[in-house]
Amino acid sequence: MAVGAGRRRPSPGLRELLRVPGGERVDLTAYDTRATPGGPGAPKDKAAALEAVARSAQRLAGLQERLYAASTTGDRRRVLLVLQGMDTSGKGGTIKHVIGLFNPSGCRIRAFKAPTPEERKHDFLWRVRRALPEPGEIGIFDRSHYEDVLIARVHQLAAHRELGHRYELINRFEQELADDGVTLVKVFLHLGYEEQRDRLLARLDHPDKHWKFSAADIDERALWPDYRAAYEVALRRCSTDTAPWYLVPADRKWYRNWAIGTLLLEHLEALDPAYPAGGFDLEKSRKRLLEGA
């Protein structure tokens, strides 16, 4: 039997607590952006969350190594973490503090910005397909194919009928990924309106953060209600059994990091990748090495 197989599968845990029900109306104003659902320790216990993240590092690294090792014998499974949220919601911070727990050689990170002229020549999923993780890898998308139903809806870059078709294409695309061994972990970082203002002001207050700021951020902030509505539709229409959305309150950075790390841990434990058995005679190989020493 492959090394590492046969462990007890974990309970749903945080995955069920943060999951957005598919097909149901989503009202983001009903979700507290400073909440800490399922958080470790006492309510709002930052110290306990930081300790839990540190404890999980070795477990995450071990599962990542097993996932990669399994791919050497034809196992096509891999994980794709999709991070979506308003500006300053913490996509970059998540990559720094959570993905930093993994071996970077087994991660594939892609930040999606405005499409290039070459990308505009193709359908909106073309550039996404090119950035997918290989078997055994953990992929991270900072923004994603959902930009084409979010920004496009807010700025009216596509007709209503076309947007409806894109939701269908996204669901079909994600089902294809799942059928090919991709575990999707789609996270919406739910940031508060006032918290975003404070984070943008903090960027203005620190010269070493000015590179992160653009006057366009203020223009986009003025469209907050439109973006909220666009996210509500995307969450409702594209949270499926195959690829559900998880809503993570993002005002508290320590909770955000703990929650996303825990979601990844739960999904990797459910996959339960195993080290493949060696294709060699152990004792014979040991003997040859000792005799030739």
C-alpha cells in the first residue's frame, strides 16, 4: 500500500461553516466582515489563531510534498486556490502569509490584471487555462476568470445576455477541472467598506506603500454597491457542489490567514495524497550501496 494512505478522513469543519449555498440569493450585507466564525480559542483570539497557523505549517508542507510525490506515478490531482475580493481585501497578504507555508517550488502563483492585447484575441478563459497548476502542484490565482463577470458587469463591458452565458461557461469550465483532478478552493474575501478606506489611507500614510496605490482605487470605491451586487450574483450562480465558494470575513487579517490556511488543510487532508511505493528492491539496493562503500 502507498505510504500515507488509509488515514481517517476529516470532518467537513470550516468548509461547511464558510460555504456559500449555491442557487440561493446572497445578501452580503448580512455577513459581518469582522466576524471570526469557527476561529480558534476564545472569540476574536488573535494569539490562538497565530499559534494555530504556525502549528499547521508542518502538516501543510507534508501534505504538499505527498501531493507532488503522488504525481510522479501518474496521479493528476492538484489544488487551485482562487482569491477574489475588493481592493485591499488581502489577496496579496494571503499569498505572503499562507502560501509562504508551502515549498515555493510546488506552487504556481498568477496575478490576473487587465487583459493584454494578445489575451483579448481569445475567449476570456484562454489565459486562465494557460495558468493552471500541473499535477501535484498547488496553484494560486490572485483574481481570476471571475473578473470577466465582475468588472464586466460593473462597467457594462458586456451585454446582460453575454454575462449570463459566461456564468454557464465558468460552471462548465470548473466541472471540467474537477473531472481532471483539480480541487478548487474559491475564496471570497469579504471586506468592510470602512475597513477598505482605512487600508487605502494607510497606503497614503506610508511612502513604501505608495506603489500599491492608484487614484483609480478611489474611482472604483465609488462603485462599491455595484461591485457588491456583482459579487452576490457570481456567488449565487457559481457556488456549486463541485466548486463551492467560501466567504471569509477579511477585516481581521489574522482571521483571514487562519481561515484560508485551515480551508487548504481540510481540502488536502480530504485528498489524503500518499507517497508512492518505491519501484525497487530495498534490501538489494541497500546491500549494493554497502558493498560498494
